[in-house]
Amino acid sequence: MSGRGSLTALATALLACVLAASPARAADTGAPGMSMVTFNLHHDREDWPQRRKVILRELQALQPDAIALQEVIQKPYVRNQAAWLAGKLGYDYAFVSTDPPGRFKRYGNALLTRRPVLARGEHLLAPLTDYRTVAHLRIDVEGQAVNIYATHLNERSDERGSRTRSEQVADLLKFIATTSGDAPVIIAGDFNALVDAGDLSALRQRYGDSFGSVHVNNELAQVSTLNRHYFEAPSRIDHIFFQQDKLLAREARILFDQPYAEGRWASDHYGVWTRLQFAP
């Protein structure tokens, strides 16, 4: 073998050893897990028939295992938005609302999934006067049960809003404790609060922030899930939290952050996509 050939063989062998010894690569390659999206639909404002085509196209390309939707509406001449998207995607779905079935207009949250559903649940969050809900599905991801929850917390930016969100988080955690069993937990939605806000401290003590876990840098404060076309200051208030002892966040990115036409956007929020891996 020539000297050049020997060097090439040696370099190849060294590279193979490095890759084999890399814990991150070994844990990530081919490891089972799931992907999830959370997105505030902005109900039927601003040309929903056109917006839904853009949203559907992106979701079809991503094929996430689960999708959490907020500000879902159904009313005369507007089919339930979650039902429409689920039908087009071929997904199962659950819609929760404080508006009773049969009412002319219903508004709430939804979960969509392409995985088999093992259990369903819903809950009206305290304080009951704020009319906030959480949807729950337990799904089968290649033989692994996973609990997914979708919610939308109070929107007020004052002290009253902060207190209300804290109460809602406490009630959300109680609901999760009574419904999750031993399966991993993922909680997604529009929390109307920054990830490090005091309102969410009880949640952050138990669950990790998927986007923040992947994108650890000094510019994270400039990442926004509020559409900068509608909101001046960046604010990341749409989150996908995960149970850190059972799941690992591997990838995360912002969705729908570009206009699909001149002055046209998918929503007044951006979406969040994340890929999670089952912990060894």
C-alpha cells in the first residue's frame, strides 16, 4: 500500500472511531421519538380559506406526530378548523371548548395526531370565570405511550393576568398528575408568557422548554412567536414543554414566520416545531 493510501486508511479509521465515540451522535441516530407542532390559528380572521391552504401545505410536508392548535373556531359557514385540518391530513383530533355542543359558535383548543389514540380527556382550568381549557390525548408512538396536552392561558399582561396564569398552571399540573400515569408528558400551547416568567415557574420546575433546550445562545431573547408584522416587540410565548427525565429535545424551529403573499400571513403568531427523542 502506498504512503498516501496508508494515510487515507488511517484517517478513515480515526473518523470512524470519533463518530462511534460521540454520545450525541450515537444517541441521536435512528433513536425512536416523535415530532410536535403548536400553532395559534388566529381563528377565522383575514381570509381563512386561503390561510388554511398555506397551513395545510406546511403540515403535510412536516407530517408531525401531533399538533396542538389554539384559537380554533367553528360557526355557521366555518367548519371546525381542527376538524377540517384533521380531515385533510388524515389525522384523528380532539376539540375542547367551554361552549356546549350544538351552540352556533364554539371556540377552543385542539389536538391532532396521526398516531393511534389510547385515551382522551379534557378539563376546564381554574379559575372557571376565565373559560380556559386543556385537551389531553394519550397516543401510541411505535409502542410507546405518550401524553400530549394542549392549552391556551390568560392573555392579560398586567398583575391580574399573571395571577390568573399562575392559578391555571397549578390546575394544569394537577390535571396532568391525575391523567398521565407513567407515560412521558408533552405540554404545548399559547401560554401568553415568556418561558422564564414567574407565571410558569411551577411548570418549568418539572418540564423543559424544547426550543430553549435546542437553541442555547445569547440571542434567544430576540426569538419571537408573535408575528412581528402585528407585534412590535419580539416575544416567545408559544411553547412545547417536555418531561426531561423521559424525553430529550433534539431539534426545534419556528414555523410560518414568512408571508405567503404580499402582506399575507398564516396567522398573527408563528408556529413551533420540535423533534423529541425518548430518553435511554
